Amino acid sequence: MKSDENKTSLIFDLFFCIILCPLLMALGPMRHWWALFPVFTSIVAVYLYSCYFIIKSLRLPRLIMSRSFRKLALIAAAFVSATYLLTLYPLPDVDFVIPSMSEYQTRVRNYNMAVTTWFMFTLVLSYSLTMEFVNELYNKMMQQSIIENQRQKAELAAFKAQISPHFLFNTLNSLYSLVIGTSAKAENAFVKFTELLKYTYVAADNESVAIGDEIEYIRNYIDLQMIRLDGHTVVEWDCEVDRPDTQIPPMIFLTFVENAFKYGTSTSRECKIGISMRLEKGHLAFTTSNRIMRHRKEFNSDMPVGLTNCRNRLTALYPGKHSLSTGEADGKFDVVLKINLN
């Protein structure tokens, strides 16, 4: 998708730089300015090109949709001021036989050139904003297509591996009745596993879930992992959430937690896994940290697949509103995910 986005943006840029802006200058009064005022004409040309690329880099459609009106007002004031200062460029007076007519002709010429400058700036502004909105709409459509494609793949995978929930949970209940009284550890593991399965079935049908439910799912997953692991593994789970009812996509953190246990546990060496979640005023921060307990080559061959899928999903769900960084240093692997949920 990133490649398609870059190609679309490049087409818009080439059209402006090679066709639109040169035609605007060649067909308008600017073609007469060059012979009389080459320096001013060059400044105007550079200014128009600069306006286009500056407006493009500012991502104004996103500011408009996010209602960042203060930033928009400052940007608009800066462009208006710059354009106004450009119209004040000192040009030589018109040399006329009658001095009063020379002054009048100079004012008329300056007025016409100022109007033309404002007109060209308005056209460049309109084109750049229109193309940015078109590009933003195209990106949204591509992201929606990715989400839909991922949903279809998930549904297909679920269909291929489908087991009747009714049959599954009845079977689990029967097995649980056999386990009762044999071992408290086995009973606890069975309950955790059943809760994980129930949540998975329920969450799969929902586009979003409460973050409180997701936290409970992570806790059950950690507890189930700790039941099977020995005393060599220590898990530090830290969670502070100001609004447990905040809606998020289901199981968005699962891959990171799974990878932390998959690559950060050992039955013979001391190891520690750190998992942290913070949610305050709509800003979510989720981190995992673990020692790399497997061979580097095996780690690198397996790990990127899950991370790539996570990156694609996050890009589709939170374009421009998240950051995901991963890093390996001193035998540790860290994941830092930040999402603006507002």
C-alpha cells in the first residue's frame, strides 16, 4: 500500500511541476514579466513551487479532520503574510512623459501584478489542497481494503479450522468434571484455558472490545503460561488504565505477548519478561521486554512475520495515530506501541 501511495503522490507532483505550474506562468501575465523584472519573476516562480510542497508536507487534510483549528489559523496567517510581502517587492517606477501619469501607471501596474500573484497563489493552494484530499481519500480506501482483506482471511482461516463452539465447550465441561479434585493446578489451568477460548470466540465477531476485557484476556494468558513454566521465568505485568470501557480492536496486543513468551522463556536459565500497559486520556502505551533465549538466526527467521502483520493491521486501523518501535540490544528485545485513541 505504501508503494501505491508513493506512486499516486508522485503523479500529482509531476503533473504540477511539469504541466500545471509552467502553463500557469506561460499563459498568464508572467510571460511578460520575465523581460522586465527577471528577479521578481524568479522569486514568484520559486514561491509558487515552495507553497505547493510546503502545503503537501503540512498534511492539511489531517489537520482539518482532526479540527486543529489553531494550527490551521497559524498556517493560513503565515501564507497570507508571505504572499502579501511578496506583492510589496520594490519594482522600478514606470517612466512616463507626464510625472503624474508615471505615478498612476506605476500604481496600476503594481496593482495588476499583485492581483495576478494572489490569483496564482490561490490556484496553487486550491490544487494542492484538492490533491491532498484526493490522496487522503485514496489512502483511506486502501486502508479499508486492507482491513476488509484481513477480515476475510481471518474468517476463512476460522472457517477452515472451525469447531462447533457448543460441542467444544460441552467437551471442556465434561473434561473439567473429570479434573475436579485431582489437582488444584490442573483445575486452575483448565479454567484459564476455557476463559481464553470463550473470549477468542466472542471477540472474533466484534470489531472492537473494551480494553478492560482485553486486559483480563492478557492476564489469563499470562497465568496460563506461568502454570506451565517453572521457577526460572519471572513475569512483571504492570497495568494502569483510567477508562476500562475504552474500545479497541480485539487481541491487538496478543502477538507481542505471545512472542515475549515464545522467545523469552527458558526451562534452564533465569529469564524475565516485562509487560506494561498505560492508558491515560485516550493515549495508550503498551510495551514488552524480554531476554532473547533462542538462537539469533531462529529468532530472526520467525519473528518478523508476526510483527509485519501487526504493523499492517495498526497502519490500517490507526493511520498517523500510532507508533510501533522494536529493537534488540544487549540480548534483549523491546516492543513499544503507542496509540492515540482520541
